[in-house]
Amino acid sequence: MEIIVGKRILSANAETAADNRRKLRAEGVLAVNLLGSPGAGKTTLLEALIPHIRGRLTAAVIEGDLATARDAERIEATGLSAIQINTGGGCHLDAGMVASAFDSLDFGALDLLLIENVGNLVCTAGFDLGEHLRVVVLSVTEGDDKVEKYPPMFRSANCLVLNKIDLLPHTNFDVERTTREARILSRSVEVMGVSATSGEGVETFARWLIEQRRNWIAGKDHAKQ
Ligand code: MG
Ligand code: ZN
């Protein structure tokens, strides 16, 4: 019984997600679902990214959290508009929540919508939000066993950001092993090392996003249309 209910929820979500994706596509707004554990550095990565895309892409951010508007406030402090969605205890964003934020966004003025999901390596992977690309943030302090332990998350990744690489000398994290395992699950995944706090690698991430949007507008490459 519970399984049937779960399937119905997922199929309703898939329809709303497809609607979201069509609306975004019609407006030329590339949507990126940013996923990862709590503390992986998703918000810090966005804060570091924003100065690198300024003047190159116009972006807005949707922040998903169980409670508080803290992350949206951090993003707004950089000068970007941010909409906070509080899930009220829910452990993932769904397509309906994202749709409800659309009214507050000026799509005509946007190139890029960055959606920071609730910190969670499990069920966030199962909910399509209507995004065109998925970026998974895994910090090297979380350990290099996570790709094999949480396959759905990494299977759907277009880009894997290995964050906190400034801390690599203090860990036994194996970048090559992680890259190899991630590419088994998602053959074309782009893997990049970043330190959101020192800024290392952030320009590479910015350039990847800019290139993805250019290719997406042209109807090429891996982003969903
Ligand atoms: Mg956050
Ligand atoms: Zn959940």
C-alpha cells in the first residue's frame, strides 16, 4: 500500500517537473539542481561562484532547507535574489515547491536558476525538480566511500564537485578512486576539485556552467532540453 502511494507521489512529481522544465526552457533559463550532504559546502560554493558569473550570466537562487532563511540571506548578501523554501521538516525539495517559487522570479531577466536542495544524499536524488542539470557536491572530509554507498545520487550527476580540496592533506580521500567510481555510474560526469573557501577551482566551475548554458541554448550536449 505504501509503495503504491509512493509511486503515485513520484508520478505526480514527474508531471510537475516536466512542466517546470518546459517553462524554464521557453524562457531560456537553465536550471541546476545542487545536491549533497549537509555541510558539503553547497551554499559556500554558491557564494564563491557568484562573483565569477557576474556580468557573464544573470542568475537567481532557490534555497531549500527544513527551516530558517539563513542560506537565502547569505546569497542575498552577494547581491543576487534568493527565494527560501522551507520544507517544514521535509527532507527534499519537490517539483511543486519549486513551481511555487516561480511567481517570485523574473524569468525574462534570467539566464540561470540555481536550486540548492535540502542537504541529503538519499531521497533528494529521487525527485526531479524540472532541472536541466544536476551538480553533486561531495566534500573530501565526507570520505571517498560515498559514491558506491549512495549510487542514485551519483548516477544522476552531470557534474561532481569535490569540495574542500584544501583539506586533502588532512584526509585519506582518494580523488582518483572517487572519479573512477563516479564515471562508472555516470559516464559523462564532469569531476572537478574545488575549495569554495580558498576559491581554488571556482573559476573552472563557473566556466563549466557558462559552457553548459551556451550548449543548452544551442540544443547540444548533456543538459535536458
Ligand atoms: Mg546550504
Ligand atoms: Zn526526502
